[in-house]
Amino acid sequence: MIFRMELIGGIIRIFLLVIFGCSIVDTPGQKTIKAKPGQDVILPCKVTDHQSVTGVEWTREDLKEEHVLLYKNNKDDPDGQHPSYKDRVDLQDREMKDGDVSVVLKNVTPNDNGIYECRLEREIFDPTPICSIQLVVLPPGDKDERKNRGGKND
């Protein structure tokens, strides 16, 4: 079972790298995703206990009271959404099939750098995040970006 989960995780990393050009580096309790400006990035998160989920909230640590995405009652709730995420963020699967509460962030910029957390609503919102992901958007011309292009400078 553990081998199968590691294999699936490896396949997801390859998919993200090939399709979106971003990479995931795992650290205990948190994933780090690196991306280039302008890319669409998936912040992966999955509910494993299969209890009914009625809402999902994605936040970024430094946004204080505003959120990245709030989805409840089968629709987005724009109240309290940080203006920089308007029309740029959505759940990967609005039906949340198989516990998938991953979020897609479109057209990332260095201003999107930060630690993102996902919280669930079952009957009430649980204050404990189920996922923590650090997004690192590489500045244009960064050596990691040049390495991804074969080490060539523009």
C-alpha cells in the first residue's frame, strides 16, 4: 500500500513537471511547489477520511483575515477573498470527488509566494489545516528557471 502511494505521488510530480513546468519538493508536514511566472499551478490536497465535506477554505498565512478561496454550499463565496485572487483561483474538482480539494491558481506571479493552507467544513470549519503548501514563484531569469530551460540565458 505504501509503495503504491509513493508510486502515485511520483506520477503526480512527473505530470506537474511535464504539463505545468513546476516541481514539488516534500518536507515533513509541508510540500513546496516551484513554478515560473505566468504558469497555472495546482496546489494538491486530498481528504483521506471520506467524511462529508461541505466547504473548503484556502488561505495564505500572510493575508490575515482575507482568503484565497472559500467554497461552500456548492459555490464560491467571494466575501473576504483577497482581490489579487479574484478570477484566478478555482477548485480543481468542484464536486470534490474522491476527497480532492486541490486548488488551481492561474497565471502565478512572485506576489503569490507564500504558505497556503487548506481547511475543511463539515458541520463547522475546522481551524486545523489538512494541507500546507509553500509556493515559490521563481523570479524571471532565476538560475532554477534557466536550468529548466537547459541552462541557457535569454
